Amino acid sequence: MTLQCPRAYLGVRQDLLPTHWEIVSGRVPLRLKASQVQRGELLCIYQDEKGRSVGSVRRLAPGGYKCISDGAGSFRCRRGR
């Protein structure tokens, strides 16, 4: 299974994010900076036009799956044992 970070967003409300994603910090992310797996969560970090980190969104990794990130917004998840 492959999951993608939500596309860049500007002042989006929590209820407008794709299912299972939630805002961690920030308020006006503009474009994706990085992605990573951290403590069973998929984390997407966004930056402003000057390259500063300005926000992030996260979701729990799907139950029963082990996920890795390519660091650029994509997560590959395989069924774990």
C-alpha cells in the first residue's frame, strides 16, 4: 500500500484534510518539505516560500502495517507480522 502526504494547503480547516490526517502544528503550510515515520505515525512537514518549516500534519500508520517514507511525501506500507 502506498500513501501520500496531503497536497500543500493554505489555512485549511482540520475537517477539510483527507480522512485520517490531522494538523500537528502551524497554520499556513505552503509546500511539502519532508516526510517521515515517527513512533507509528506518518508525518508530513511543510515549508513557506523562504524554506522555513511552518507546519505539519500526521496520521497513524494503518493497523497491522509497517511503513517507511521516501522522505519526499510518499509512504510505502507492507503488512507486518
